[in-house]
Amino acid sequence: MKHVLLEMKIPMVGFLIVLLGQTETCYTIPLSPTTWRPVVLMHGLTASRSHMQHVEDWIKQDFPGIFVLNVEIGNGVLDSIFIGMNRQVDIFAAAVQSHPELQSGFNFIGHSQGGLIVRSYVERFNNPPIYNFVSWAGPQAGVFGIPFLNALCSDEYCPWLAEVATAIADGWHNGTIQDTIAPAGYWRPPFNNSLYLSTNKFLADINNERTLKNDTYRRNIISLNMFALGIATKDSIVIPKTSPWFSFYANNSDTFVVPWNETKMYLEDWIGLRTLNDSGRLLHGAIPCTHIGLKEPSCKPYAYDAFARPLLNNTIPFLKN
């Protein structure tokens, strides 16, 4: 069967450029469909599991018999905003640990905030372990700047969203704000790094930014078989849009973005990115879609077919009951 796909180019630095091409795609069908490695999905901000339904359907069509867990945090849309990030990580861990189908590990696809939640799960839990990790526009290095809010949720359904954004911008250093508004946990102001490091309860921890490093976080990240980070080239939500590559503003600037492989986090290998890259297990994808569009049918040839699906084509040993 012919598919319009993306041509994948992976040079030594682990960078993946997405170019429109056409090719044949073949997948090996295992002797037993139960041997496909399971897949777990995690939705983003102002979303629920229904927002990942297209992705779940694509996976089940491509890999018959596969087990897919499409996780929802609480009631989805509201709780994705009003439960702090640390608590959301715990909720995700409890969800995957309650399913025996995942006991031998799983592949993962996360959209937006979901990719950040589950990267934190890898560092803090990773039991059951993740094999291949795919993040679509997850703000891995944080955010700074008010996004195009109506792209997240229209005024008709979320008339209070602008007030939430203002609360984050004004109270990002407040522990209560961080515990009750999820994005406050990964708001990273480049003009006040010392206050950020001393007050942030989530991002500064999982990115190992403080002087005392947590080596468990690094060990768990480098245990991944593949860590695939995709940005949406038309993103108007994540600011800067290169944050999903761990590329963020330089200190005291909101215009100059430090390339991911020139940051101290990478050069000093705080969470294992350099180790992954040196072993060919870190991929950076530029996906020609909007932030919201990454999980929609219009973006399927780019975000799913070319970027994510090849990393789902693997099996686990058949387990007898």
C-alpha cells in the first residue's frame, strides 16, 4: 500500500528533519497480536482522553490486537488545568500501574503538557518502564509568554482562561498557585532565574537545574530505547516553540533562544540528554503543523505516520498467564 509519509533523516547529532515524501511502509506482523508492545497515550492542557481518540484509533488499525491505554487526568479538561503538575504525575503513575497489561513496559505518545507529565513519570517512577517515548510539543524546557488562548479553548467554553494566564504570570513563584494551576509549575521566567530556582516546585526539579542533582532522574532517562521530541513549526501555544527540544531563552532575554545542544543541561548531561544523543537515541523532529493539529487527521502523515508510528513497531516476549 502506498502512503504519503515523511522522509526521516537522522544525522549523528540526532536531529530529524521532516520532509514530505512518498514511500512504501511495511510492518512485521508478529506471530501473536498480543505480543505488540502496549502503548499509553496522554492528553495535554484543556483536553481529555477524547482528544487523543484519533491517535488511539490509528494505532489499533496499524497494530491489530495491541493494548492501548488512553489516560485521562481526573475529569480531563478542567483537571488538566487545576491540578498541579506533581499531583498529575502521581495520577498518571497510578493509572499505568493499575493495568497488568503494562507490566513488561510500554511505548508512549504524549501531546503538549502530557509529554511533560510523562517525562516526569520516567524520572520519578518508570515502573512499569517506558521503551520508546514520543513527545508532541511537550514544553520540556518550560514556557514564558502568554499563548494564543483561544487556540486552547474558546471564550465560549473557557471565559476564565485569560484570568488563569494572568494568575500564572503574576504568581508563578507562589507555591499555592503552582499546586492549583498546572502551567505555573513549568513557567520559567528568564529574567529572575534565582527566584525561579528557589521557588519552583516542579520544572526546576525534573530538569535537575539545582546544584544538587538527582542521579535517579538521569539513570531513568538514559534507560529509554528512544526519546523522540517533536516541535510544531506552526505552534502558537508553547513559547518559545523550541521548548519541546529543551531549547529555551537565555538568561535575561526573551528573544535569544539557546540551541538545545548548547545548553548547560545538555553539555553537563543533567538528565542524560547528551548520553542519549551520543548513542543515537535522541531524535528531534520538526513537524509542519499547529500545536493543536498534531493529534488531528490533517497532521497524521507528519506527526503520526512518519514520526511516531515507526517507534511503535516493536514487540515484547509473549507472557503466559
